[in-house]
Amino acid sequence: MKPSEAFRPVTRRSAPHRGRRTVTAARSGSMGEDILLARHGDQIIRLRQDTRTGQTVATLSDGSSDAAPNHLDGGASHLSPLDRTSRQLAAFASDHHAASRRELRFLARLSVAWLLISAVGLGAMVWFAATFMDPQDLQALMTGYLGYPPR
């Protein structure tokens, strides 16, 4: 054995993967492309990016088109808080959120009932104080001394 061959590191050669793409070798597309490919597959003729709306638009083989958002939030991140709130209120008022409206009605009825119970309780306490309390005790209650001598 020659001295140059004795100290040479052993390298392994692996056969290249033919026909497969690794995660790093796959092209990086947008999330909208992935959604549209999952929806329509081979029916897609052309894909284009609509940067104004943040969507990917696909033209299908039957002549129709479909769009999918490029972000998880559907593009709502570009809205101001006021616009986002107004959209949520509009969606809340629509027929799509019937369960939420039912819950809101229940909470409104519960709030009105609690308000009425509180008003009746406060009225009963005022009536009890006016009817059964001595005027001097009532005066002390209103001034806040309640048994403590004035300073």
C-alpha cells in the first residue's frame, strides 16, 4: 500500500435520487398555489399572483377561475382595527352567525334581568330605610359617620 493511499479518507457515494424532489429542492410557491393545487389538481391551466389582494388566481381547463389567499389570515392583516371590527360586526349581523346571535340575545336578556333584579333590590333597600329607620340613623347613614364620632 502506498503511503498516499493509507491516509486518504474514505468517501461514500450514494446514488442520486432520480425522479424525487427533496424538501429543499422543491420550488417555493405560495400557500395559495398549494391550496389551488389541492382543490383542482390537473385542471389548472395557469396560475397568477394578485399582489393587490394577496391571492393566487388559477385559470381552470373549463374556463372558470378560482382564487385562494396567500396568507393564513386570508389577507385580513392589512386591515385597520376599525375596518376589521366593522367586518366582524357585519359578519355577526349576517345569517352565517345565527348561533352567535342567539348567544348574544341570551346575554342581553340575562343583563336586562340582572338590571331589573338590581333595581328592585335597590328600591327595596331604599323603601326599608325610609320606612323603618330612625331619621337620625338615616342622617348618619347619609353623612357616612355610621357610629363614628365626627372629627
